[in-house]
Amino acid sequence: MIRFIKRFYVGLVFFFLYAPIIILMIFSFSDSKFRGHWGGFTLRWYVELFRDREIMSALYYTVLIAVLASLIATIIGTIAALGIHNMGKVGKNVIINLSYLPMLNPDIVTGISLMILFVFAKIERGFVTLLLAHITFNIPYVIFAVMPKLKQMNKHLYEAALDLGATPSYAFRKVILPEIMPGVITGLILAFTLSIDDFVISYFTTGAGVSNLSIVIHSMARLGINPSINALSTLMFVTVLLLLLIVNKRSSNNSRKENAI
């Protein structure tokens, strides 16, 4: 009986979480423009989606910002993680706790604070400010993706490479980087995923002529829900889901390798 209640409770939670998404995905293939009415299967809304210049422009900026922000944040976050790892115990704890704050901070607070910073610095809001904002909120996630790999690494390997005559840069590329690479890749994919579906921070830091898909969906929804929004939301959900599955797959594979060793 207790087992049944537990399973029923978990099933109920997942139902309320995913039932709306499943309904949205189903009606993205409906030929009817009316909500809640099935008009037959069609790919019409997906075809119209890719013919819409505004959506295509938003898709371009979304992918471009996500790629650039994730790459730059991964480089900065990896370097920061290496620096934090080599700090003293007190300094390390302070920096780690400070790195948690951007992750725990509400998105609206981060977005408004960045907007005020850009206005104060007299930086015109647009592509550059949007890119800087995405880099900023992605860095902590990369740091905490790389830090566990640094903790698991044998610190004597780097010293042994130096004793054998390797230069610091060569030892880093051949010893440290291969050890932390799974964490770096996980941080990269996670940063890319977060950047693709961000709305609140992007809303406050973007300017005229530059919008991502989340902002476009919000603008379209204000005029009323139409099947194109369902199709666009479905594509975004599937993309993010695939990226998260890749991250989880890599994490599980890394855990198996560590347990085998």
C-alpha cells in the first residue's frame, strides 16, 4: 500500500509537470487555429514558422548568442575553477560561496542589475550587452561543473610531469586538461542550454533589433496564442531536452568510469 502511494504521488507530480507540455506538442500538429480543438494532423505551422523572418532572425541571434556565450563562459569558468582550486581553504570557501550567489539570485534581480550597469556605463543595449549578460550568468555553472573534476584529480600528476621536464603549459595540456575535460564539456553544454531558453535576463539587457526566441514567443503570446507558438515552443523544448539528455549521459558515463577505476 505504501509503495502504491509513493508511486501514485510521483506519477501525479510528473503528470502535472509534463501533461501541459505534451498537450502543447500535440496541438502544434493540429490543423485548427482554435485552442483545444483538433483539426487533423499537419506540419503547416512548422512550415510557416521557418518562413517567418522575425522568428528566423530571433533563431539566428539565439544560436549565435548561445554559442559565443557558452564558449567564452567555458574558458573563463575553467580558468576561474583552476584558480579557486589552488587557493587556500579560507579563500576558496569565500569565493565558492560568492559564486553560488548568481545561481541563487532571482533572474529578474540579475537582469535589472545588469541593465542598470549597462546604462551607468553608457553601453547601448543590443547584441553586445545581451552577450555579456549571458556570459555573466553562465560562468558560475561552468565553475561548478569543472570543480568536481579538479577535486578528483591526483594533484601529484602535475608535479610529476614538471619533475620529468615538462613545461607548465605542456603539463597543463597533457595532464590537467584531459582529466577535467568531461567537466569542461558538461559545463559547455549546460551553458549553451541555459543561454538558449533564457528570457528574463535577456528581456532586460537586449535592445532594438536584437531578440532571442524566448522574447519573440513572449511578444507573440501577448497578441494571443496561435499554433506557431506551439510549434516554436515544441522545437525549443525538444532541443533543450536533447542537450540535457547528453549532459546526463556524459555524467553517468563518467561516474561508471570512476567507479570502475
